[in-house]
Amino acid sequence: MTLTRFTKPYESTEAADAAARHHRWLTVHAPSLRQPELIAQGPNSLAFQWIDGRHARPEDLVRLAALLGDAHGAAWSTDLYRAVLDEPYAFRDGTPFPDFLSVREAVLRRRLEQGHLPGRPALQMMLSRLERAAEGPAAFYKDSNPRNFLLTDDGTVFTVDTDDLGLAPFGYDLAKLIATLIMMYGPVNPSAIDEALAAYNRACASHDPLLGTTNRERLDDFLALHTVLTAPYLGRNGYRFGHLLLVTHPEGTP
């Protein structure tokens, strides 16, 4: 039997409604992120077009970086140019985008309680990085981990999972992709990261030159944050490699 749809259950009607709204928003404002068609919506489920494809691998990084850059630039130019990272933002229908700062500050404090940070000085370092990150123009974050990309046999890239959508600085979702590729497959060549960042910046700048300015130091801040934020998921969802992402700046600050 050939499958024609994938039905995803949700814990509540509100969660299903939010995922459907996110799907529609991305379709309009980030069209380069091709998504499976949303076929039907039930009270606690969404039915999507079935896509046969494989998940992202390290060799896909540069291509996916360019795709994300184009999507982030397009979303900024059509909607998110009005948003700021430290305040909630709303769709035109009133659906909220959570702000970037407060959500992650709470999670970082929880990571300290869970033992994923060695002490309060480490927490303060991460909070400082988070505060620095909440500057500049706003992009969106949809959790670009390898499982949320499907690449078909003909090379088409689909993005899946619209459960969560929020504000983030440019480059932050690219850093999530890099960090989770490392967790899933092991170390990524630093030159490949540089190439991916350059491709991302070029794609962003095609929408506005000011958008393509994420440098490696800023990307490293994002990578360090993701290392802590994703720490509890080691050993789950194919994340087999931990403690491999040691991020340093030229002056030696970890």
C-alpha cells in the first residue's frame, strides 16, 4: 500500500491549531522552506502529504544553510522587520510569537538545576551570551534539526514540524542545525561551518545587505547556547555524540 498522508497527533486542539497557523505563516513568508501540504485538520491532529525522503546529513549543511538564509531574509522583509527580539510579536490574526530572550533565560536556569551547567559562573556566562544574542534584526526559529528536513531522491528539500515557531536572531537556527548535526554524526569540519555561514549570509543579504552580517564569533555564541539548551536530549532521537562542541573565541573565552 502506498502511503499518501502522515497524521500527526497533538495533545490539545490549541496545539494543533498553532501548528496549522505556523504552517500557513511559513508558506506565505518563507516560501523557500517547502513544506508537505496540510491536507486536513482534526480536533487534535493534522494530516500532511506523505513525503518519502531521508533526513539531513553533514554533507547537506551548505545547501541547507543557503535555504535557511533565503527563508529568514524573506520572512524579515515581508513581516518580521517590525519585530524586536526581546518582546513578544503577534501574527496579524493575533497569534503570538514568543520573544527570544525570556523563554531561553528560563531554560538556561533550568539546565543549571538539572546539572547541565557546572555552576552559577557558567550560568552567568551563558546568560551574557544570550543577552548579546538578543540584538539586531529578528528572524524566526523553527528548530532546524536534521530530522526536520526531508530530502527526496530527486533532490527536493522539504521541511517538517511546525509545532514551535518563535523569534530568534539571524544565524540562530543555522547554529541549531550545526549543533544537532554534530550531536547526531560527530564533529563537523570547521571549514564546512565557515562555508555554510558564508552561504547563509549571501542568501540573507539578497533580501537586504544588513541581514547578511552574522560573523563566526556570533555564530559561536549561538553554538555554545545550543550546546547547553540541547544537553538533556543526548541519547535520544539519534543524538549520540555529546561534549564535542567546544566553542572558543579568539581571545580564548569558552
